[in-house]
Amino acid sequence: MTGDDFARLAYLIILGSAIAGWLVIESRGRMGQMARQALAWMLIFVGVAAAYGLWQDFAPSGQRTVLAQQGADQIVVQRAPDDHFYLTLDVGGTPVRFMVDTGATAIVLSDRDADRLGIDRRALAYIGQARTANGTIRTARVTLPGVRLEGQPMGDLPAWVGDGPLDISLLGMEFLNRFDRVEMARDRLVLTP
């Protein structure tokens, strides 16, 4: 917990104590009624919080790849609720979910995806470097065999594995440059081979 988090928590405790104290003083002699009303408001709050959480589960994910025919084959990807675009590549028979990152140069695998693909990260030669939002990390080059996107062969693709934690694998500009045309319009990413 950071200092700012602690200060916010202390503020909320003081504010809650002041409100609770005021309610107790105002409802002298009517404690049963006040307790029922407080319980009702607490249940309403919990219900709204639960509904919000469930809404996130049932809302359309927007993370599926949708093929569309618009004169030529195009891959149309809907923007996800977190405002990113995601593609799932088949890497030698293993589906790997990537976030499209125009700020990244190359394809970068997360630790989890590297392990799923059977890459022994301890045996890699970390001779490269990459600058990330969390600082500079060492990187090792690997080859992703037999990559397919929506059934279309992409061949063997070069990728990198970093020695620092990465939550999700990234598709950088080297991948996007394989397409003749890349368009981002509002909530859609359109890739034209």
C-alpha cells in the first residue's frame, strides 16, 4: 500500500466515522429503525456493485476476430472493452492471444505464453535489450513456427522473449507491416493482406 493509498483509506475512515456518528446522534431512541435503514442501503450498495461486476462478465467481450468480405478478404477486429485490439495467432497448433501494440517494434511473448509454447526461457541467450514502460529489459530472439492467423499461413515469425514480467504477448509493427493496409477506425482494426 502506497502513501497515497493509505491517506485515501484514512480519509474514508474519518469520513465514514463522522457520518456514522451523525446518524447515531440523529436517531437516538430509534436505533432499530436506523439499523434497518442502514442495512437496506448497504444491501442496495452491494447489489449495485454485484450488478456492475456481472455486467463486465456478460458484456460482449469484443475480443473476437471477425472476418468480413469487403471486396477482398479483410480481417476486422473489434475494439475490446479495455480499448485495445486483440488477435489470436495459432503458433504451431497452440492458440496465443496477443494485444496489438503499435508502440512495440516486434512480436514479444509473455512468460506464460513462452512456457505454453514449450520455450525453455532459462536456456535462451538474452543478448538484446528493449525499453518498456517499466524500464529496460534483456531480450532473447526466438522463432515462432507455423504461425497462422484465421487459418491463413503467416510462416515462421521472429519474436522476442524478455527476462522481465509481461502480462500479455504483444504484436508490434513488424507484424502489422506484413499487411498491405492497416486501418484503425473508431472501434475497428482492419487488416488487409
